[in-house]
Amino acid sequence: MKRLIVVALICLESYFATAQTSVKVESTLSPAEQSIERANKIIAVKPNDYEAYNALALALSRRARETSDPACYMRAEQALEKSFAISPGNFDGARIHVWLLLGKHEFAAALDEATRLNKKIPDDVMIYGFLTDANVELGRYTDAEKSAQWMLNLRGANVPSLTRAAYLRELFGDNDGAIELMEMALRSVSPTEVEDRAWITTQVAHLKLASGKLQQADELLQQALAEFPNYHYALGMLAKVRLQQKRYDEAVKLYRQRYLAAPHAENLYDLAEALELAGRHDQAAQAFAEFERKSLAETARADNSNHELVFYYTDHAKQPQKALDVAQREFARRQDVFTLDCYAWALYANGKYPEAQQQIQGALSVGIQDAKLLRHAGEIALKVGDTKTAQRYLRRAAELTRPEPTVAQGIHGE
């Protein structure tokens, strides 16, 4: 969900735009806050308007994206309950409910509900979007690709279909194609939708960073933060740029700023790793300990930080059995490439090298070009005695993290 499904609301919210255009709100509010104000004003005048409650639920979901505050999802669910009390089973409300399930990482339930709605109305574009989202998160990439293609067939180059197609291209190893589609999406977003623009700009920066274009990524993230100040997604991505530049203290500052804005366990893990790299070992140890406590408290929930918890137990705490226990629990829920990577690395840490190789090969077979995953694949290949393959993976991982020469440096770094 962190990258794929957050722009889905752009298209979905248009269904409610007509009902809200007559209501003015303060322009100093964020886009989501403006939508919340509009919906609440309509509800105050028409308390039995189920569409207004749908609009409120949708706006609260957007606010969850803006702030990374899961409490917004609970408020959105309460709004949907009122919508269904007025109009039981209304389609728009049911569609928003799928979005909420995705936001809470209940991917299997979202897939079931989206499939049911797709059978009911087989030409609804956003339902195909939700089918794409759920299938991607579960690791069912063939089905995800089919759903994304249906979106493009039905509506053409709209923003939600472009962003989904871009993410699939990234997963399939076509970063340049992903950048092209994300930039197309960005050109289609209204200048007033500042958070949507900041999110897409951050994703382009992510893709640039993954290709070694640090300066371009840096400039894009500054642009995103100018459009939507203190944006937690952009702060986290800019911190990754600073890590690649070995500006560790600056990365710590950015990660700390993001954690204050979005105090989730996975964000604390990133901060702890940055503190370690910055040589602030006592602070890192405290942050890791707090991360473990927070992560264990949510490990059985759908919306968890189990990926980070696996890497904490393998790479920092050196408790491989705990890592494997967590990885197996998450693997039972979904088999996307990043979960397969976690599972493979936990198996590797426990000396189960052939099993680790099987899982990492499953992830690589999708086509993804991710430096961390490729490093893991290289280390695992070494343990099974496949030196040639290991060298190829490790060389590719190094290429992906090597900064591209700037014009000032020249092609030979002069």
C-alpha cells in the first residue's frame, strides 16, 4: 500500500465532486481537509444523504494518506456505517469499503470484496484498480497485470491506471518505463491537488534513486516538500538519498522528522538504522529496542511492520529463529516479492540455504531490480556454492547503488 494504492482516491473522489461543488471551504486546508469540511457541511444540511457520508469516508481516507494516521480509517468506517444505515449495500459505499480494507492491509478480504463487486458491475474502473492493488500485495502479479490492463482499456490514460501500471513496470524490472508513466500521471494532476502531486513526485524520485540518479531524486523531493510541506513520504525518501550520499547526520534528522509526523514502527526502524550508520550507537540501540516493542505489539495485525522486524532480528539482534517465526507468519498471509525476500533472508540466517534460494528466486523471477534484494540473492548464492551467479547478483546490486556521474564530474569523474 505504501506506494501502489495511495493515488486510487483521485479518480474515486470524482464520483462525489458534483455533490460538493457548491460548498466553499478555506483554501489553507489540505485537499483532504477541504473534502472533510465539504462533506460535513452537506451532512449538517442533509443528515440523511448517504452519498455525503460516502464522501466523508473517502475524504477521511485521503486524510489518512496525508497524515499516515490510522485513526482516520476508523472514522471513515464510522461514516460508512451511517451511509449503509441510510442506504443498505449502496455500491459507492461498498467500493469505498474495499479501499478501507486495502488501507488497513487486509488484502485477502479486499480481493474477495472487489471480486464480488466486479461481478456485480464489471465495467467499473476503480474496482479493477482495487483488484490490481490486492493482487499485487498478495503476490499474484499475473492477475494484477490483467486488472491494470482492464483499467487502461476502459478509461485510457487516467491517473490511477497510470500509477498502477508504473508500479507493475517497476516490479517487472522496467524502471525507465515506470518513470515515464509516473511522469504522465503527474502531468494529468491538477495543480490544486498538492498532496497527490507530492506523492507522485516522490514516487518519481524513488525511481530515480533506484537508478542511481541521486541529484535528480534530490531535486524532485525538494519540489514535493515545497508543494506539501513536512510530507512524510517525501521526508523518508529524501533521507534515503542522504544515506546514499553518506550524509548520515542529515538522514537522521530527516528520519526523525518523519517519525514525529508519522510515528509508526517501520519509520522508527529506519531512524535506528540511520543512527547506527551515523555512529550514534547508544541512540540507535534505544531506537531499536523501542522499535522491537512497537513492532511486536502489532505483529499479528494485518497492518504491521513484520518486514522490518525480520531484518531487525537477522541483521541487528542476531536472533535468527525469531526472524524465521515472523517471516513464516507473514508468508502465510501474502507472497509478494518483498515478503519472499524477507522469508529468504530469515531462512538464510538460519542456515537453510537451499530453501532460501528457492524463495529468493521466486522473488527475482518477477523481474524486480532492487539492490537490497539482489544483495540477498548474491549472499544466498554464495552459500549454495553458485559463485558465478552470486557475482552477477552482487555486481548488479552495486550498479544500482552507484551514483550516476553528474555533468560537473564528467563521465570519468573528472
